[in-house]
Amino acid sequence: MTVAVLALQGAFAEHENVLKRLGVDCIELRQAKDLETPYDGIILPGGESTVQGKLLKELGMFDTIKEQIENGMPVLATCAGLILLASEVEGQEGCHFGTIPMCVRRNAYGRQLGSFRTVAELKGVGEVPMTFIRAPYVAETGDGVEVLATVDGKIVGVQYKNQMAFAFHPELDNDTRIHEKFAAMVRDK
Ligand code: GLN
């Protein structure tokens, strides 16, 4: 089993470290030709979603990854990654895959509360640490989207078919259960 980590910008190395700890092979997606390497799942890391979307288009990677996701490739997306998957981003047009029917609000916690840590329940997993960095939240979900976690009444984790998306950064905490859940999803595909 090999997991591909989108490595254009942002916190991709941290995801690779978690995968290594779990003994999961990973490759980096940096350019279009990397998309030809066989892999079984994709991680979309945090960072700056507008920059990532632009680079994906410029590097000719956008359409292929979108198709792979639509065809059932398991995806774990964190923070900016969650924004890339949203069908709607409040007040913004532009480059996102739009493969989860949901509306996302970027930088949704205001400047003062831009970054914070908490512990909250994740459906099917239990209490997990959650680190938020200028994070989005999910303002609205469409049909078939399962809510996995909420913090202060805001949706911060969802699953839709083959896609899991979180507003926080599990790769920055010393708790590998979310990556284990994803690895199991890739394995059982
Ligand atoms: N604020 C970023 C964005 O809107 C997301 C932040 C993150 O990925 N930590 O794209």
C-alpha cells in the first residue's frame, strides 16, 4: 500500500512522518509526472489553499487528481486540504476540487483566535487532540456528508464516501489514530 502526499506547499512533511511511523509507504506528488506512479490513497495537507489550488492548475495536476478522487481514490484532507475538497468556499471562486458537497468558511475563527488547541470527540475514534491554525470550518453540508467532529457547535471533521476532511492538523499531534483510520480505509478499499 502506498499513500501519495501532495507536496506543493504547506505541512506535507509532517504527514509523511506520521505515515513512516505507521510503516506506510509514501511518495510525494510534486509535478504532473508523479501522478503516473501507482498509489492507493492521497493526503492533501494544510497550507494555503489558494496557493495550492493555483499551483495544481499551473503544474497540470488539478484535473487528474480531481478525477482520481471522483473515481474513488481514498483521500485524507487537512485544513487547506479540506478547503480544496469543498464544493463551495464562502465568498470565493476559484480552484478547488469541489468533490464534497459542503460550504466552507476560511479563516473562520477570526484573527485573535486564529490558532488554538483543544480536545474533542471524533466519531468512531474517541477524544483526539485538535490543533487549529487559521482554520476553516464547515458552514453547511450537503446530502450524504457525515459529520465526524464538531467544536463549539462548528463542524470540523466530515466524511463523504472515499473522502475524510478535517479543519485541524492531526499530523502535528502525537496521536496517529486519524492516520490509522485513513490507512484502514485505503487498505479496505
Ligand atoms: N488559512 C488557510 C487557507 O485558507 C488554511 C490554514 C491551514 O491549512 N492551516 O487556505
